[in-house]
Amino acid sequence: MFNSSSFNEFVLLGFADTWEMQLLHFSLFLGIYLAALMANILIITAVACDHRLHTPMYFFLLNLSLLDIGTISTTVPKSMANSLWNTRAISYSGCAAQVFFLVFFISAEYSLLTVMAYDRFVAICKPLHYGTLMSSRACAKMAAAAWGTTFLYALLHTANTFSIPLCQGNVVEQFFCEIPQILKLSCSDSYLREAGVLVVGICLSLGCFIFIVLSYVQIFTAVLRFPSEQGRHKAFSMCLPHLAVVSLFISTAGFAYLKPPSFSSPALDLVVAVLYVVLPPAVNPLIYSMRNKELRDALKKLIQLVLVQEQ
């Protein structure tokens, strides 16, 4: 029998046992991580430096890029370091920090995507009231609420998870400290202590999902009533990037946490975790820049400015 106080580290599941495959894993993760960092930093810099992008939509996009950087930086660097140094260990405090920051960044991103859905709803369905409802102060309050409430939720979730006695060893079957995998190590009679926090999280997630769906039902209903095809095309162009990011986020995270236990296996869990933790932060900047001419122009101008200064 183990107890959480009897060990000071966890053992993470590796992607491969051979040095060659570990090096391949390190190289792939390094490429994805650097691409995600560069793309999100470019968006943050472009939005901050271009006054034409100082609007609510781009303000929230800047916040989304910050959260994407935080999400991918919580798990990928440690996994790369473990592969490079041929180890699978993570300290107890490091594991707790991973859980906290991952819950915080993912929850905050979901909350922010919900706020962005409201922004699109107001812009299309209530354009005359957009300046009032989405003023700079209102946007700052909404962003602060998204960050603040999820910070408290992550703190509660992490404290509750690591207060549960662990009786099934210290081997986490994932490449990072994932809450469901940690709960598998808990004593059977203590697992219910986590149920209350999980119910709160599910209710909040479901509430955000319903809000996003209702917002887009009203958005598409309003857009289809537009008299001009050009107006409909512009409205859809404003909404499609956000809708694509929401779909990617919900589908990957939903499959990771809602898939039947019979579908679960260490290899599948690893792949699914990559899909919802590593993939979205790298793909989100691409989705937004592909469909947004203003952002593409700002990024081109920023890249040209950097190249000129280097010359």
C-alpha cells in the first residue's frame, strides 16, 4: 500500500523506450512547441502594436494567445526534458503545479471562448449597441472574470485532488499529470471527495456550451436575414474562425474526458492527450490568421518590419 505522503515524485508514462524514439518524440514536440510559441507571440505583438486591431475581438484574441502559450508550456517542455534525459520522473510539487496550471489555462480558454461568442453575437445581432455593450471597460471586466474565476476553480480543483490519499502507487499513465490518471491512484473510498468539484466543473462547462450554441443559433438566424450576399459573407468570415476553434477545443477535450472506459488504453490516451493539450495551441493562430484579412495584413507588416531591422 502506498500513501501520498510516502513518495515525493510521480512516474510519467513515456512515449517510447528506445533512445531513437525518445529523440524523435523530443524533436517533434520541440518543433510543435516552437511553432506554437512563434505563432502566438506574433499574434500578441501584432494586436498590441497595430492600432487598427485595438478592438474587442482582437483584445480577446490576444488573451486567447496568452492562454495557448500557457497551456502548451505547462506540459510539453517537461515531456521533452524527460525524453532528452531518459527519465520519467516529476516531483510531487511539480505534478501539482502542472495540474493547477493546466486546469487554469484550459478552463480560462473555455471561458474566454464563451465571451468571444457573446462578442460575435452583439456585433451581428445588436450592432447599434456594440459600442456600449463591448466598451473597453466591459471587455476588461469580462476578461478579468474569465481569468479570475478559473484561477479560483483551478486552485480548488488542485487542492482537492492532492488532498486525496493515493494508495495505488505513483505511476501516472500519461506524459503529464492528468487528473483522471491521478484519481486512478486514489483509495476507492476517497474518490467521492472529488465528485463535488467535478459536478461544479461539468455544470460550468455545460452552461458555457449551451450559451455558445444559443449565441450561434441567433447569429446564424440573423445572418440569413441579411439582404446582401456580401454582408452574409462578411458576417460568416467573422464567426467561422471562432466557431472552428470552439469546435476543435470541445471535440478534443470532450473525447478525452467523455470517451467510454472500454475505449481507454495507454496508447490511445496518449494520442488523445496530444490532441487536446498540444494541438489546439499550435493550430488556433493558423485558424484565425487564415480567415482574417486584417490580422494577416498586420502580421505581414510586422514580419516585414522585423526583416528590415535585421538587414
